[in-house]
Amino acid sequence: MAAKFEVYQDKKGEYRFRLKAGNGEVIASSEGYSSKQACLQGIESVKKNAADAKVEELSGD
């Protein structure tokens, strides 16, 4: 099973998305958006930008 994005409304009425791995585990979740369209644009941004994103390790010091 492939990963999938789920779009939903939270208790405050904001739209959010979560990215689930093929095994059903949530691997990312979004901020709240005021509209469904803005939420869908957030998903497209993740799809477009995540593939080339750098990984930075932050020190706890």
C-alpha cells in the first residue's frame, strides 16, 4: 500500500492534512488552514518541495 494524504477538519473547523505511510502510521501532519483549497495547496507544496529538502541535524547543546 502506498503512502497517502488525508484531509480533514479539526474541532475548530480548520482544515488539516496528515501523511500516512503504507502501513497506516502518521508520518507528518500539517498546521490548520482556514480553507480546504489552502490545505490542498499545502499538500502540493509538500509534494513539490520535500523531494529536494535538506536534512539538518540540530545539536541539543
